[in-house]
Amino acid sequence: MTLISSRPNLRKHLLTSAVCAAALMAPLTATKALADSVTVGQTFLASGLDPAEGSTGWALVTHGIAEQLFRVSHDGEVVPNLASSAEQQDDGSWMVTLADNRFFSDGTPVTADLVAASLNRTGEVNASARATAGRLTFEAVDAATLRVTSEQPTPILPSILAEWAFPVYLETDGDPLFTGPFAVETIEAGSSIEMVPNAFYEGAEQRPDVTIRRIADGQSLALAFASGEIDLAFNLPIETLSIFDGNDDQSVTTFPVAYQYMMWMNTQSPALSNVLVRRAIDLAINRDDLVAAARAGVPATGAFAAAYPFAAEGPLPYDPAAAAALLDDAGWAMGADGVREKDGERLELVLWAYPQRPDLVTFQPVVRAALADLGIAVTTQVTESPSDVAASGEFDLFLWAQHTAPAGDPGLFLSLFFETGSSRNYAGWSSDEYDATIAELRTAIDPEDRIALAQQAQELIAEGAPVSFLVTPEWHVGLSSDLAGYEPWGSDYYVIRPDFGISQ
């Protein structure tokens, strides 16, 4: 267990020492906390507190611990957060002005030099921070102003700074400190995080203490919620919802998310190195069957949820006969036992999923049956370490869930997951034409041009078939009576927010 502070009662210390800072902050309109403490159950949890490591920054933001200079609002707009404004200069750089009276959880004011130090470190360490516009360089002009330059010119810096790789933090001799509405008291890696209100954040006295528990699978999550062990159960499996029918003390709310469920196809796998095989697999999957299995969501039309202006037009085709013809053209003939063969090799693939997103495990038998009808023998595997398996390249097919536009722009996902050699190009795909399209997208200023280029990129993905986009999901959140007013939004990017646990 990692202790963030050796002080015996961090909550009391912070609330006492924040009196002078609190005088600078206007109170929230809320009147009281609904409970002194709240326990949240989730299938995912930050693995540590270094936001420069992998996707830890995303987890810290969703836990209400960390914040970025800009964020995405309830309405899906990029809005100022730790920054108050950003203006592009004639030389292509940006001047970012910090918001007044913002503090780290030990009371240290947020200043330009501290922001620059943290984000420059992240840019050096984390490849995801370099995906949309290359390396960003932050320079303090004065205490409240940053100059930001990008390796590749960009017209969308506020959106980039809202990406999950860019939370602001204060480096210390121990673990870093953050600016969010909650401060970490203790963290037990892979298990739980104990949090207290950040006393230097507006309205701290109205917030409860929060415990986040990682519960590895959806069934166990539902049982913990049913027993009253947790107050909020994030992303319950659909088959468990009937447990809570007629329960006055517990409710379930369902909401659409901007995630996409997809299936990576490893282009380095011998059978899947042939684009005809990949296209056949994509054509063989009936997305309506997947929606029926999940009992929620809608068929995907491409890389982005249909609500985005840069989403591809649908529907995606389902044509088993055409799929079979493609496999014939690729030289995979149907064998006597119903499994295709070529040069003495059977067409056998392994399909992976992970329980942190329960719908993906639900999809496995549906996909396996569809591919069996096509003459492909599929075995299934489940892992609790999806990023490790994906990064290893030791898979054939991998069911995956991803927020594809976390900052309201298509550039991050399209570059980070599909450009040649990019750090999360799990499919190992490469296309010169695609890379050129993304290079053009990076510098496109006109919104209509960005929409057209994003749609062109999706057409190239469809041609190359390194991935099969499947379903735009809906998720289900269980709420105790203490949290009955909680409204989920932003998919899972902002689960715990400044208004969490506060009566409106």
C-alpha cells in the first residue's frame, strides 16, 4: 500500500489548513453532502499515480483526482478548466492563460512553471501525448501564462490539452499531487483508492470521502451492489439488472456512451496478413446480433459514434455469401469437417476479450458462431490484462472497447491506433495513403475539412480492415439512494466529478 501522506488524518489536516484558500473560492450552489462516505465499484482502477505512464492519466481524471488545462463539458464541448483561455499566435504557437485561484491538493498554487514541468515530462515519457500533433513544448512566460509550441502545427490545441494524456500534476519527493476535487489518501495498486475532498478545491466541505474499489468482473460488481457493499456500480452487465427491479433503495440508470466496441485483427498473424481474410471476417459479423446479445446499444457505422459530425455513414455491410467468396479467392477451401484449409493448414484463430467490459465477453460466442458458419474455427480467451496482450501482438482477434473521441476530435484515435508505427497500432497495420491522410488532418483548420479527412481515413480503414467496428454501446450504472441524483455523462472519462455526492 502506498501512502500519499504520513499524516495520521489527512482529511482533518487539509480541511483545517485550507481556510485561507477557501476564502478565495465561491461556494457551490449545493447545500450538503448526501453521505459522509461513498464507495464506488468499478471494473477498472488506476494502476498507480504517475500520469505519464500509459493510460494512467485517463484513470486519474475519471476518478476525480486529476484535471487538465481544458476538459470536455456535459454537452461535449471543449471548455477551459485549469486554463482560462488559449490563443494561437502568428508564428503558430499558442498562449495559454491559467485560471485564477487553482491549487494542488497541498495548497501549492497552480503556476505556469509547475504546469510546464509536468507536461513537458509527460510529453517526453508518454507516446500518447505525442499522437495528435507530435511533441508539445510548454514554456512559462510568467506565473499565469504558458507558451505552447507543437512539433506539427495544430489548430486544435485546446482539444489536445483535453486529451487523457495531459493532466497537470506537481512532482514531489514522493507521489505526485493533483488539482481535482478529490485527493488520494491511500492507494492499494489494483485493489482500491481511498480519497478525501481536496480542501483547496471549491466546495470541499460539501463532498464525502470516497473509496473506489476495483471489482474485476461485472457479475461480482452486481453482487457487491446488491449486498449494499458499494453505493455506485459502474457498468453493470445487462443480465444482472432485473435483480434491482422494485428496490426502492437501489436504482439503475442507462446512458449512451461515445465508446466503440471493436475487434482488432492482427495483420502480422499469418492467416490475417491477407486483407481478403480480414474483409471476409468483417462481412461475416451481424452487428444486430451483437446488439441483441448486449441488449443495448446500436450497430457501429465506423470509428465514431453517430452523434459526431465526423462519424462514417452506415450501416456497415453484413454479407456472409460475399465473405465466403473472399475466403475462396484467398485460397482457403472448405474442408470436410467444416473448417477451411490452405496448404495443409486449418483456418484457426484465437479470439480474446477482457471482463472489465462485460459486453465484450458476451460477444465472444456470437462472433465465434458467425465465423464457424464461414469455416473459421475460433477458440476464445479472456484476460484481465488487455493492454499487455494487445501490446505483445500475441493474438489473432481481440475484442476491444475504446473512447474514440475523448476530447471531441477524431485526430487522437485515428493517429494513435492506426498510423504506421504508432504506439497503439495493435493490429500492426501500415498504409502510406492512410498516413498521408492523417498528416493532412493534423494541420487542417476548417472544421469541414477535418470532417472530410476523418471520414476519408475511416474509408481507408474499411479497405484495409485492420479492425472491425461493431457496436456503439449503452452502459448501466447502479445507484444507491444516497446517489439517486447522480447523472452519468462523458462515458467513463468523468465518473467522479466536482458535484459527486452533493445534493443539488
